[in-house]
Amino acid sequence: MKYVQRDYVGKNVNFDQLQTLIANFFREEGFRVQCGKHPRGLLVQAKKGGIFRTILAENRSYTITIDGSHASFKIRMGIADWLTNLEPKALDPIFEAPMISFTETPEALWTYELEHHFWHYVETQIDLGIQ
């Protein structure tokens, strides 16, 4: 699976607040986080740091995109390379051809647990009303 997508209709969500909540979720889990804006939506990237990952040149990160309208939008979560440039032009591939941008990753229990926890958190926040 390249990425997981969830669609939301009729929620009227403030994207900036949602992006901040997602970034804070990953920070609280001990990830390094960066955020970007694109004309089509918002991006959050989160990766674990540490000497072991640096030695292995592990440059992959959880990559989350939010796009659509405030009332009808989708959130995608997958694994992609950590971006060094967050200018809108550099984000084009992720928003225009996400299947090419996201990479395969072996399924692991910790990945499943984090993803499950992430979706539960995001959906709870959306249901509470991010205005």
C-alpha cells in the first residue's frame, strides 16, 4: 500500500488548525516535524531522528496531505522522502501524483499502531469541530 486516504464530507474544518493538531500529534510521539503549504492543500512530514537512522541514511518520513475544500476534503497518509525544500513548486509531485511520491514500506506492528492511533486522534478532533 502506498498511502491510506480518508475522505470527509460536511465537516467544515479549519485546515490550518488541523495541520497544527497533526503536527502536534507527531511531536508528542517524539517525531521531528515540518509543515508546508501548497495551493492545493497542506503538508505535514514527521520522522524519527537519532544516530542510528543517520548512519543508515534513513530519509523517509510519514507524510500527510490535506486537500479539498473546508467542507469536503481528504487526508492522505503515507511514507515519502523527507523534503528539504517546502516551496509550493517542490510539493507539486505529492499533490498532483501522490502514488508516485509515496514509497512502499514493510508493514510493521509499530507502524500499524501509530497509524491506528493517528486516525483515531484526527477523527476525534474533526468530530469535536475544528473551526
